[in-house]
Amino acid sequence: MSKGNSTPLTDELYAYMLAHNPPLDGGQRDLVETTYRQLPEYAGMQSAEEQGPLLAFLVRLTGARHVVEIGTFTGFSALSMAQALPADGRLITCDISEEWTAYAREAWAKAGVADRVELRIGPALDTLRAMPAEPHIDFAYLDADKGNYVPYWEELVPRMRQNGVIATDNVFFHGGVTDPDATGAAAAIKEFNDRVTADDRMESIMIPVADGVTLSRKR
């Protein structure tokens, strides 16, 4: 099947793209490198380098003041979004690991944005369900345990303001979504992708950034 006008992303082209995107600042770069140095077995969970500037761009574009993140890890994506928020903006980020998020807390403090970030440790579904039920979220970033993507989605969508945006990571799941016999996390992502496509509450587009990102706007 034709790929249309798609251009394969070689290592050289990827480096070219990064060189023409907003560069990471010192704090962001230090956090990325610390994650790979201190948590080499899990560093692949960190959002890709190009996603930091993308998330910051989207926060500014939407004029977001209330942001929710599902899946903090060591805090790179939260740092990128918090830096893009206005001074009175607020980011609530959810995770279950005190160990991993300790790196995040340190990075946010060094960057001077700790006052904009509220880390909630515990199951993210509990955190979401404790939030006001009415629409109040401007922007959300979903990058956590894949088996709960659909439940997370169902809790987020009603709480999104009109024209609010949800960005969801790993919607390609390393190519596993094309496997008709997919199981486990790949099957969960396939179910999620189908749910999003069929959800007429949102307008969604899937784009080939990193491991696939879907951007969804509340109608």
C-alpha cells in the first residue's frame, strides 16, 4: 500500500528535526540525561525529546491554565508544560512512584516552576474521579499504563472544557497496533484508538510523532 508523501525518519533526519525545533534548556537536558543515567532500564518511558517542545507549544497555543497529566515518571513532560504555563497556571500530574517522581520534584524546583505543579501520588483513576465533574481542564497529557487508557479517557473527556485538548502518547505502541492478534498492552491501545475514533464528543487526529500521538479537541 502506498505511503503517500510520508518520508521515512532516518537517524540523520531525526537529528535535523531536533536541530530545527526549540532546543531543550539546561534543566530539561539535565533531567533527560539524569533519567538515562539513573534509571537505564526504564528510561524508555520518558517522553521523546521532541515531545517536550511540542507539549509546551500546545499549552501555549490553547492558552491553557489548568493542565492534567496522567503519568509523571521523572517529570520531563511536566517540566516542559509547566514552563509554558502562565504564572497563575496549574498542572496536576499523577503517578504511583515516589522514587521516580523524586527526580521530577528536584527538576521542577531547580527550574522555578514547582509552585505551578501539584504531584498527586496514587492511582490516577482515583485522582481523576476526585476532581470536579464539570468541564474545567484546558489541556491533558495521557502517557501512563496502557491498560487503563480507556478508563482514563472516559474520566477526562467530560471534564475537558470546550476546545480543550487531550494529547495521548504511544498510540502506535511500537507498531503493535497493526497486529491482528495483538494481546496485552498492544490490544489495549488498539481498543483505545478505536474508542477515540468513534467518540463524537471529540475531534481527533493521529500523528506520527515519536511512538504516535493523538490530539483530541473537545467539540
